[in-house]
Amino acid sequence: MATHYMALSLGIDDEPGTLSVVKWGDLVVLGADPRADLNAFAKPELVAAQGFVHTPNDWK
């Protein structure tokens, strides 16, 4: 919800801020909790950016 409220405060909540069919945004899916181990960012399970979905197999 933090990004939602930031977008709302900037007056752009009709685009970024939450996940929805009509909104845009980038997304990183991690296989572990980065609060417990920052190394989780080194091995993302999936990245969605600018309308494209990328998996680790795409990066090889």
C-alpha cells in the first residue's frame, strides 16, 4: 500500500500505485523474504517490466 499512497500524494494514482488491469508498473517476484536476507534480490523468480515478463531462463 505504500506505493499506492505515494502515487495518491503525487496525484497520479490513476496509473501507478497498485496492481490492476488498467494500471502500469514494474514487478519483481522473489523466492525469499528480502527483509530476512537481501540476497533474495540476486535471484528473482520473475521480473515484469514495461509490459514484458522475464524469467531466469530469459537471462541466460
